[in-house]
Amino acid sequence: QLQLVESGGGLVQPGGSLRLSCAASGFTLDAYALAWFRQAPGKEREGVSCISRGDGNTDYADSVKGRFTISRDNAKNTIYLQMNSLKPEDTAVYYCAARPRGFSVCTMHTGRMTTWGQGTQVTVSS
């Protein structure tokens, strides 16, 4: 069974940093295009960043460009989201997700992801 498990969330002050991890079981992450999403209370789930299979091309939402970095460690079967210069508006539950096997190009459309983690809470507050 394909499973994704996020970790690394927590409470951080504005301007601080966090690194989220997403570990896979039941499949190897390097065979999939992957993405990070987030959902704040009362808002729709939105794409944050994604990474393609193979060439590792990445994409970011405008709101996080220059502050967040997505990466993949195939040896650990884990992807990461390094979040710097955090703002209160980054507060949300963060999810990682995978496209179906065979799709190489990354996307931040929620409807195109078929495997989701349970989420990890990130709170940015002083």
C-alpha cells in the first residue's frame, strides 16, 4: 500500500525556518512526480511546490518563491520542503502528495494527485 508520512511541522516565529519531510512507504519516490500543498482554516487547499520525476524540475507558487525549496533524497525515499523567512500567512496544514505512476511532470493541481499524506501543522506566530 502506498503511503506518505509528513513530519517537521511546529510553531515558529515570523522570519524563522522549518524543514518538512515526507517519507514514502510501499513505493519508491523517484518514480513519481511529487508536490507539497497547504490548507489554512477556511481556505481551499493550494499548491506550494512540486518536483518532477527524473529531471527533478521544480515549480513554486508565487507566494513562496525565493523562500521555500523542495528537494528529493532518493536514498532516504524522502522529499523535503525547506521553508525560510516564514510569515504568519504561511500558517497551514502542509501535505505532500504524489501523482499516479507514469506521470513525470510535476503539477500543483490537487485533482491530479492520487496519494496524500496526513498532513503536518505549521504555525507562524510571535
